[in-house]
Amino acid sequence: MISDERLEQIAYGDEWYPPEVKEAVLELLAYRKAWREPVAYTDARNLRYLSRGRETALVWAKNNSEIDDIELFRKPSTD
């Protein structure tokens, strides 16, 4: 897999690439970074509820998170 550093070299470096390639690389970088950011938080108690068959659990935003909260991420699509 190509690293973010290599993609940044392609997008911003001195090597010549067509503008369309640089634009596509910047879009790819933004997409990859977005999937690494947590989308919500929960805690161990709420995960235990889910493991016992409960269909829903509480989640909260970053501005309400605490040090021991568990980060939740998007599941990458398999398209």
C-alpha cells in the first residue's frame, strides 16, 4: 500500500505529475484521513449491553468524551 508520505510527495513535491493526478491524490489523502478519525465515543458499559444482545447503546461526540472512552470508527466500504 502506498503511504500517506508518498502521496504527499506526489501532490506537493517537485516531481512533475499532471494536475489531474495531483488533484486525485489530494482527494485520496483527504478520504484516507477522514476514515482514521473517530466518529463517536462510547464506554465499556455500553459495549457490554451490546454484547448481551441489546440492540442499541449510547454514543457521544468528541466534545463530550473522557479519557477512558472508547473510540468508534467508520467501517470502510468494501465496494
